[in-house]
Amino acid sequence: MDTHTPQELHDEINALRQQVIALKSRLAKYTNNERHKKYYENNKEKVKQNAKLYIERMKEENPEKLKEYRKKAYMNRKQKETDYAS
């Protein structure tokens, strides 16, 4: 069984923390940033149209999945209302 000294463990923890910071910074460019907001503002109608087409396709291909999505959305809204009221 490998036994590590406390110093080795601290070094490993620090190395992992640095790795997490590096990965978070790399991930940041793919998550909601100004480019995404600007794209939506410039292409709002196109995005809405694509969403509408997706829902129409879901109605035909997999209505059960659509029911599941709607029920989950309803439950989330209901949960938010009860959280807000409390």
C-alpha cells in the first residue's frame, strides 16, 4: 500500500487545484458569455423559429417525451412558486 507523506499530499492537492483553475478558465469561453448574448440578440427570430420547429417535430416523433418535458417544466414552476411564497 502506498503511503504518502503530508507534504506529498499537499503538493498533489495544490497541483489539482491549479488544474481545476486551468480547466475552469478553458471552459469559460464555451459557457454563457457576451458572444452568446450578442448572437441571440442578433438572431432572436431565427432562434425562436428553430425552437418552434423542434417542438413541432417532437409532437410528431415523440409525444411522450414532450409530455415529460412539459410536466417537468410545470413541476419546476410550481416548486419555484412555493419557494418564493415561503
